[in-house]
Amino acid sequence: MDRATIHYLHQKGWAKTEIAQFTGHHRDTISRVLKEPIDQQPAPRQRPSAIAVFAPQIATWLDQQWSVQRMLEEARQHPEHPYRGSPAAFYDYVRPLKQARKGHPGQVPVRFNGLAGELLQIDWGEVRRFPFTRTDLASQTRYFFAARLKYSRWMWVRFTTDMREETLLRCLIAVFVAIGGVPWVVTTDNMKTVVIGRDHANQPIWHPAYAKCAAEFGFLPDACDPGAGNQKGSVENLVKFVKHNFLLGRRFRDDAHLAEEASGWLYQVNVERESDATEQPPAELLGDELPQFGPLPAVAHEYGFFDTLKVSRESLVNLDTNRYSVPVALVGQLLTVRIHPTRIALYAGDTLVATHPRQFGRQQRIVIPEHYEPVFARKPRARVMAYRDWLVQLSPQAAAYVSQVCRARYAAMEHEMVTLYQLAQQVGVPAFLAAIALAAEAQTVGAEYVQAILALPPPCPRAPQPVMPPELPAVLQVPQRVVTRELADYEQYVVNRALVGGGAA
């Protein structure tokens, strides 16, 4: 019930007790309201703000370019007066403080030019519902890795289907290969594949794989301050440039067509077109940068990026859902893995303990039986099954043949699998698979047949057949008359030639 109602009822002649009963307030409250102006506002409660106590620290955090999320985490963990309010209230308090600082003279952006060979800037772009003409690709998302040299404005772009750590490193190394060297500094924003956090001094905590790549290629990693995306400079403009000058108005059949068109467009902007900033084609200034780049490592074309994996109780390591075996003595240990384009190498310290062909499917199990020899000594049956699994994975035809052998000779499966495995190790997988194919074609099932085929001498190479000249068409075949001549005719011809020669002399 508002104050105006109380005053109105009193003017109508109601007693204070009647007004109190009607409004539900105490009689003393009615008396106090009637003594006060009708438009008097209630005094606000004087309660200290739960955020204001952090005002000095928030000012310091803003000076250090802390993110609001990081400020909130620190405020919640304060030992004396931890913040227990809502995140929204904290953000609302900090937002106007950040906005006020943007107009501060100290926040005016300052542009700079890079030195030759100094700075490579990288970033990611994203395009949803990519303009593919193929209906099965029309609703898909594509990402693109963009890189630009600060000095020459030379640019590089590659379209991808993801932004994973390996994709980032492969793209970055491809840039180094394309320019023939390594710039001094590679700068980026705080993407999670590069920066996994900030320490107490607000310095970047680099992703281990990215830090390892930087150390091995010899460049200095650099990240923009949080909330200061303008520090990315020209590469930020490059992402917009790709969207507005390459993608806008274009459509592509598929990824292959996209890559082809992007390659042609990059040639135009790097070689044929002058940069607005330098008034020279980037490719010309790239020549000034080449002598300043660091050397390209020999491993660049087949680089294995760094990771760590723990060995499971089955003596397997898990990588992208696929499991690879290592010697059983390493169960429970943390191994270093080098992930190459077509293989993976596993290390215990500096010692190489296993190498496997890299698998790109899912939920595959890749085992080298010799890794389990200590187990086989106590479990002979395990050896048989491990050998069989290895044989089955060689090829679909090998899997079918091994299945026939097991079905026909199940009681002798141990001997059959051990013999087949040993044959494969002795002659190599290609020759073994060829023998399996011949045995299957002859419908002979058993290890002894494969062994007999492998014991056969190699077939003698056939002598090359003489190549006959093609027969002339009938219209070009001119028949010649057979003329019988006497020897005297030739003698007379020789005499006449001699006389002619003598007369000329």
C-alpha cells in the first residue's frame, strides 16, 4: 500500500487505527507516514558493495591487461574477503572501467613497421555454411589458417576442416617451407592451441607442442595481451581480406576446387598486385627478407610434433582413439611421442622404444607381438592370439585365409599361426601376401602350402619379344618387278663408270 493511499484515507476522515487495520501496517507506522511528505522516498540501505572492496586490485589488473574472467577467479580466491556474488554483477562493475580506459591517451594504438625477416603473424578464420555447390558439402564449416609477414606483406592461406593442434603446426611449417626459412618471431592471439593459460605475472603458458616446435625451428613465440586483439595488426586485416576479397561472391565445387582457386588468388596478391602499405608486390620485398630468416630444419618436411602419453595396463598408448603397443616393461610410464604425418615414434627419455605406421581411422589396435614376449613365456596361448591378430590386420585377403586355416585346423591353430607369422617375418610382408594369394587361388589351406609356395624358385624372366615394324598400308606398298640380269651387264656398267671418270680427269 503506497503513501498516497494512507494520506487519502486520512483526508476522508478515517482514524489511524482504521487505516492501520485496512492497510496491514502498525498504527505507529501510519502516524509516521502522515507526518512525512506524501512524495518522500525511502532512504537507501547503506550496505558496502562486495565488489568495491576489490577496486584497487581491479585497477591494477586492468593495467596488467587481465581478462575479467581471470579477475573473477582471483577475487573468488581472496584469502580475507573472497567474492561470493554473481559473475554478472562482477562483469557489470568492471565493464565501464574498461570502457573508460579505452579513451585514455595511454590506450591510443601505435602502428609500427617490422624489420626484414623479423615477424610472422598468424590467425584463424572461420566460415560457416561454406559456399560449396555440391549439395553434400553445402552446410559444412571451413576454417582457414592465415599468415602474413609484417615487413613484406607476403601472405599465405590454407583452408582446413578443423583447428586442431596438429593442423596449426602443419600449416605453420608449410609457411616456413614456402618462404624458405624461419622468421625470428611468430605472433598470434591467445588461441588454446598456442596459449593454455597465464601465470601469476600474466605471462603466456605455451602449449607444450607449440613450445617444442618453436625451440626446434628456432623462432620466438609471442602472444597478444588478453583483450588486445589490435596487437595482431595486419593479420587481423588479412582474415577480413580473405573473406571480403577472395570468398565474397565466389562458389566452389569442393575442397580441391577451393584449394586451386586459393592458390591462384595468392599468386595475384603476392606477385602481381602491389601492396597498399608498401606500393610494391610482396614477392619483391620477400627477397629482402630471405637472407634474414633462420635456416629451415631438415625435419621440416616430415616433422613429428610433440606429445606425452601414458602406457595403459595393457601396454598400449592411446592416440586419437587408436591404440599402439609398446614393450610391457613400460606399463604405467609416461612416454614422449613424436607424431609424424605417416608414422608415430615413442620414446622413453631419449630412447626410441616403438615405431608404428600411423592410423587415421578410429578405435584401431596396432600391436607388435614382440612387445609382449615376457607375457608369452608365461601365457603361450596369448602368443598364438597375438600372432593371429597381427596376420589378420595385414590385408582383407590375409584375414580371409587365416580364418579358413583356423576353421579347418582349429586343433593345430597354435602351430599354424606361429608358422605363418614366422614366414611373414622371414620373407617380408609383400612376398608373404603374394604367397597367401597363390595358396588361396589354389584352394590349399595350411601353413605348409604357403611355405611350399615361398620355397619355389622365382619364375625366369621372359625374353623380350622382338618388336616388328608395323606393316605398311596396302596403298603404300609399291610392288617391284623381279628382273634377272647377267653378270656381264654389271661388268659393262663398271667399265662405263671407269671411262666416264677417266674422261673427266
